Amino acid sequence: MTIFDFSMARNKHLLWKIKLRGFLDGRESLTEEQALSHKDCDLGKWLYNDGMKKYGTVLEMKTLEREHINLHARVRRIMELKHAGNAAAAREELKELDHISDHVVSLLTAVEERVSQG
């Protein structure tokens, strides 16, 4: 049985958020596939391949799934605004995304703590 590296997941999530900021600043490219699918990103792959099977009974996992879906919906909105030339509105959406992102990170920590307790 492979043990999920929650610390690496949190770090990858934070790096992804930096990449999104870079996209808004014009320094990074971001494909729709990378950004929009809550099932195709690294966290989504884990959630739907192993995470829910192994830890689906942990209360925070359902919340994590819901917040992760919300996060990708917000990313979709940010990309739409950026492509429409409305960078100011995209930055406002990014502020909201930051709150969701922080919650995702705290949920990953909560799940990790619960599963490490047995």
C-alpha cells in the first residue's frame, strides 16, 4: 500500500497557485486541461484514484472534494476574465481563490492528522 505524501501535496498545491499568479502576470502559460479539470490535476487524480477509496470515511475528505471542485470553478472564472482582457477582475477572483486554496491546504493537513492517528 502506497502512503500518500500529504506534505508534498500541500507544496505542489501552493506551487500551482504561484503558477496561476504567473499566468495572470503573463509570465506563465496555463492550459485549460491543467487548470479546469478537478479530476485531472495531481490532487484530483489522487482524490479519485486512491484518496476517496482509502479515506472517504474521513469527514474532511468530502469537504476537501467539494472545496477542490470550487477551486477549479474559480480558476475557470479567472481564466475567462484574463482571456477577456479583464485582468483587474481576474485578480479580484484570485483573492477569493486564495481563501479556497488555504482551506484546501488546511483540509489536507486535517486528513493527514486523522489518518496518522489510525
